Amino acid sequence: MPFTPDLVAELNTLVHFDLDSTQQGIKIHSTAEPAIIAATRRLHAKGLVTQVDGGYLTSLGRDAVEHARAALTILTSLPAT
């Protein structure tokens, strides 16, 4: 299954969370891009964040961020020579 624009927006939203602190969440304001607002609502519906406008990561959300960051690191690394 390829990455759809909706999934990319969700991944981009997830990587904004700080994994160093469970006490720090994010707030998506009503003035944010519509795609990011919709992505955050979908993440909430999927059980990855605690609020429809962001909030905190759930345990599943934290796992998703860790995996998303790992994939991002791999895909943005320079190829082995």
C-alpha cells in the first residue's frame, strides 16, 4: 500500500511530538492548514493522540512516532558507498 497524502500528513503531524517528555503535547490551532487539522482528527480517531486537536500521545501513538522517526532517518540517510 503506497503512502497517500492523508498518511503523509499524519506522519508529518506525529513527528512534531517530543518523545523526551510525556508531559509535553501539541495543540493544533483552528488556523492551521486544513490537511493538518484533518490529520490530527484522524490520529485521534485511530487512538494515537488524546485529543482531536492534538493533546498527548497515547502508548500506541508513541510507538508510531518512534517507527516514523526511524523510517525518516533511514530514508534521509546517505546511501552506503
